[in-house]
Amino acid sequence: MNSIIKTAIAAASLALICQQAQAQSAAAAPLPAPKFDAKGIARTETVRDTFDATREAIQVRVDFASGASFPKHSHPGVEIAYVLNGVIEYELNGKTVRLQAGESIYIPAGAVHSAKNVGAGTTSELATYVVEKGKPIVILDK
């Protein structure tokens, strides 16, 4: 039970950090244009550091070109995604969740999900992960 409470506190703290980072980024100089892959996704890692003895905290800006989607996948730890701009539609646990700039979603460890830009133009999110060290951040679903 203590690990659940610790994870919940960590998730709430990370959500607050995401909101603060978004507010700071709004005042900062604009980021360079994203370099999209063939599927229209650009991932820019902004932070990677030790969280505790077995996990690390990682933050990634994910940009989606118009209409681009990231296929079903999971992570070896929790993810909190905060939408910076645009509209993203997530599929998670058989449900569709549509979020716009300023909204966030908590994705439990191991939960299979996908994300798609359903807005006009480029959509961006700030994804914060607390994941097991030494494992890939993204595990594509088979």
C-alpha cells in the first residue's frame, strides 16, 4: 500500500511540474521546429534523471504532425501527458479521451494506449514518465 501512496504522490508532483514547465515554456523563446519521423512524430527528450534506486524520471516533448498518430504501446512505469497545444485523442482501457491544451492524462504502468492528433496543425504534449531503469521507455503493442 505504501508504494501505491508513494506513486500517487509522485504522480501528483509530476503533474504540477508539468504545469509549471508549460507556464515557463510559454514565456521562454520558442522551440526549434520539430524533426518529424516518417509517421509524423517528433520526440525531444528534455530531462532524464534518477528518481529512486530502481526508477528514473524522464520528460519528453512529443510533437504530432497534422493527423499523425502513435500506435498502441505501453511503458514500464507511469506516464503523465500534458497537452501543450492542439487536440490529442487517446485510446486507453477501451475508452477514448480527447484532451486539448492545458489538460492532462494519467496513464498507469503497463497500460496499453495510443494517441492521435485530431486538431488542426501540429499538436504537442509534454510526457513525463517514472519508469524502471534499463528498460525501453516505449514498448509497442503486438
